[in-house]
Amino acid sequence: MEVRITDFYRAIADPIRRSILSMLSYNEKTQSQIVNRFNISQPAIKKHLKILKEEELIYERREGRYCLYGLKREIFQKQYGMLKQELEAVLDRKLASLKNYLEEDDD
């Protein structure tokens, strides 16, 4: 399976989308189940789901008259791992800069 690099930041930038991803990490949900968890409109939830699908973090499948959404775990885990590495690298650079600054100040 080819894993496309998504714009993970776009997907997780919004707290509603992060909540949807969290919900879907447990099991599939219908759009109605997702809508019922938030105080926003069905069209607004649909836009959030569209973004998550565009970034290939969730899938959509039909079961009778229902549309179920689920988390694409493999892609999510890969993207999360890459994000974690990026943040660790940024933090390492910042801490190294702070260490150098503090050591220079001691002289």
C-alpha cells in the first residue's frame, strides 16, 4: 500500500477535526453519530469530514443507507510519527541554542 504524505498539520489544526479523529480511533461512526457529539451544523461537520478524507486520514464506506467513517490507522500512525520527529528536532535545536546561550553567558 502506498502511503501518501498528507498535510497532517491542516488535518489536525482544528479542534473539531482532532475530536473527530479521536472518536474514530475507537470504532466507525455514522455522520449522524458524529454530528450529535458537537454543537455545530451537519454541513459544518461534513466539511471537516471532507478535509480529513482529502488528507486520507479517514475512510468512508456505505452500509445500506448509512455512510460510516473510520480512521485509516496506518496512515495516521505514519503521519503522527513524522510529526513527532519534526517536533523533537525543533525542540532539540531550541534546547541546544538555549544551552549555548547560557554557557556563553557564564563566561
